[in-house]
Amino acid sequence: MFKCKRIRSSLTVATFFLIALILTASSIIANVAFSSALTKTTKNELETKVAYLVKLLKDHASDYEQDLLAYGESTETRITLIDSQGIVQFDSVYPIQTLDNHLLREEVQKALQQGIASSKRQSTTENLPVIYVAMRLDDMDNLSILRVSRTLQQIEVYHSMYRSLFIPSAIILLLISFIIMAVVINTLTKPLIAIKKQAESYEKGMWQERSCTIGPIELQELSLIMQQMAFRVDFQIKQEQYARKQLKTLLNSLDEGIILLNGQLSISVANQRALQMLQESPLVGKKLVQVIPKEEILSMCRKTMKEGTIESTTLEHFGHLYGQTASLAGNAETQILQFQSCAVYSDDKTIQQVVLSIHDRTEHRRLETMRKEFVANVSHELKTPITSIAGFSQALLHTQKAEEIENFCSIIHRQALNMQRIVEDLLSLSSLDQQTLTHQRSFIDPAELLQQIVAACSYSVNFL
């Protein structure tokens, strides 16, 4: 009904209309109560009078007019006698020639049937209500109804007096009410304004803001509940921030690149290692196709998003190139990256996101290559002494000369020492990672070394 933006305005308007309603209702109730009471007392009084007048008529049946006139004037009561045809035979106020037939009047009809009756209607001459009480006259020859009536003039007097008292009283009451209302409204709105400022502080993230509300207990409880809520929210936010920092630190400490993709394959989260591997920053907010324009990766992620399977593939990477092109362009600087996709399920068991992990396999590939080369070199180094031992041991089987036997045995012994030295070198290499290798120096006689070489080569020439 009334659209007021502020509580103060709403309370003011509501209080004003409430007071107006109370005053109006009290005025109506007072007038109705007074009119009802006056009507009832007047009716009872008239019934008593009409009973007395009937007795008076029976006692003075021949000469009653003077008595009725005197009684009516002294009691301010109109007395009317009506015959069976409704013709007025006597009236204490108006000439009977000017009066209409009263047979159809309400109180007359009821009195003829019930013995006594009353009615109330508005007077056309004085514009005031009039109470009529009629009683049936039995055992009287030319008279059938005795009616008495009185105008309720007290109502007009009461209304006049009530208006003279009501207006100033209403004004005084309104002033007092508005003063009380202003105090009450101020008591209510002042803590509400403080609570509003407190809520605005919480809206700005100032969760530590506290206020002391003085006012109704309900508003104090509301302020306390808001402060408790703000404390819990602040605690939860700090916990969430701490958890985020922990997660961020954990992700950044990983040696793997981690990328979180949403349903549209856009990057939501990426750790520091992913930025280093893909050599692009920032990653968050970009489409996966912008960062890794390779159909193999996109198809792999789409399949994981659709079916929830774990997919994996390995690609060469150099700059913004992937695959064989990156291998040719990057040469030795090419990275070997292994991509693996894994689905992230929500509470309703639907796939919402995909985690794409990136492993740098470059060092692993390099070590694998070194391992192959190392095995080839070791095989070559071992092949020479083994071949020498096999050859000279076979030569020993076909010679009987002591000089050759001694020479061949010395060569076999030297090659065995060479094999032992190679094995020791392998053991030394294996201890490099354990940092237990100590430097050992040995002296070599060049003349002796040349003699050994010449002896081995001379046998090979003679044998061939």
C-alpha cells in the first residue's frame, strides 16, 4: 500500500495511520455506544410512561386531555391517541387536523398485534432520531392505541460537545504519539544503521570489523550473530587461502608440468613447471589448442573428457613446434615431452575437468643413448683382450717351443690384466654417483709399453 524506502519512513507512516485509525474507531465506537445507551434508556422510560398513562386513561376516561397535556409538557413527551381506523384523536404537540393517518406506522401495527411495540426513525422536521412506544388500549370504545414519543436531542448535544473535546484531544494525542514514536524509531534505527555499516565492512572484506550495538535485545543478538558469522567466514577464508598456498607450493615443487582443463579444454590451473616446459606465459585462460597446437594432444584430452580413460603420448618439442618438425628444427635442443591425461570426477560421478601432466623425458632419452654408446664402447674394449687371449691360447696348442710358450703366456697374462683394468674402471664409474671414488695415480714405462705392443703385433704378423 505504501512504498517507503527506509524503516524510519515506514514506521512513521504506519504509526500515523494507526493513530488515525484508533482515533476514528474510538470516535465511532463512542458515538454508537452513546446512541445505543440513550436509545435503550429512553425506550425503557417511555415504556414506563405509557403504562402509567394507560392506567391514567382508565381512571379518567371522560376527562383526560388536560391531564395528558400537563403530563406531556412536564416530561417533554409527545402523547398521541389513535382510534382503530388510524385516525389521531389526540396529540399533545401537533393539531390533530394536520396529522396523517397513523394506522400503517410500524409501532402501531406491532402494538395492535403484540400489545406493546417500539420503533425508531428520523424526524423530518428536526432531522433527529425519535423513539416511539405504542400500547394497545383494550376495553376503550373509541381509542385503540396510546403512543408516546421523544426526540433524542441529547445526541446532538453530545455530538457538539464531543467534537469540541475530540479535536484538541486528538491533536494533543498525536503530538504525544509522534514524540514517543520518534524516540522509539530512533532507538530502533540507530542500531540498525550501525549493523548496516558493519555489514558494509564485511562486504568489503573487512571481517575483523566489530561494533557494539546498544538497543533492543533482538538487534544486539543480530549484531552478535553477524560478528560470529564474520569470524567463521574469515577463518574459513584464511584456511582456504592457506590451502591454496599449500596446493600452489606443492604444484610448483613438482618436477612435472600440471595443467587443469575445463569442459571446453581451456586452461584453469597451470604450475610453474608447465610454464617452463611449454615456454609460454601466462597459460591460465588460454585454450589448449593455442598452447599445444597438436591434434594428438587434443584428441587424447577429448577422449579422456568423454570416456574417462587415462591416455598417454610422447612428442618432441622445440619452441612452438611439436613432433618431427620440432626434432628437425631443434636438433640437440629438442625436448622430449610425455603427455598424460586423467579425468576429474564431480560428486555426481560426471567428468568435469581433465588433468594434463607433462613429463620431461629429454634427460631420460639422453641417458638411454649414453647407455647404448657406453655398452658399445665397453664391448669394443673387451673384445680386443678377449680376441688376443683366444688367439694366443689357440697358438699355445700348436707350438712346442719353450720360447714361444713363454711369450704367448706373457701376452695372455697382459691381456687378462687389461680385462681386469677395464672391469676396475667399470666399478669406478659405478661409484661416481656414490661419490666414493678416490684419485689413484700409476706410472707407465713407455719403453715397456712399446715392447708389449711390438710383441703383440709381431705375433699377429707371423701368425697371419
